[in-house]
Amino acid sequence: MPTGKRHCINGLALTFRLGERLFADRRIVRDDMEIARLEPGHALHALAGAGRASLWGRRSVFLIDGHPLLVNEIFLPAILGQRRR
């Protein structure tokens, strides 16, 4: 992970896969994971444009040198059917 008290993490996902970085560094600690089903009418559901289908999501906090990083993931129906290239 980049170091420095004022390091900005904006745009980091453009240069590497966030998950790979979070799990490769043993100094990074993951807190408990929360799992949720998002139904139509939920604000995140509306942004995803998933129609009437329920969506699943999860979130957890990673501690990087004691600083929290909240990671939210929403699993979209179209993505679930695709294979990784």
C-alpha cells in the first residue's frame, strides 16, 4: 500500500485491483462483513437499474495502519452471468 499521512486513495482502483491489494498486505485487517438483500425501492437498487430483481450486496471495513476504509460491493444480475476474461 502507498504510505504517507496525506496519501489520497482516489483513483487507486484504476491502477490495480483493490481486492488483490487488500488481501496481499498482512498489515491490513478486515472487520466483520455485513450482507444485505436490496429490494426495489432501496436507493442503491434504483442506481443499479436492476428492474424488479433483488440485488445482493456486502460491505466491510478494512483497517489500513489504523485508518478505516469502507468497501461496499453490489452484485449486479448482468455481471453474475459473465465469465472473467
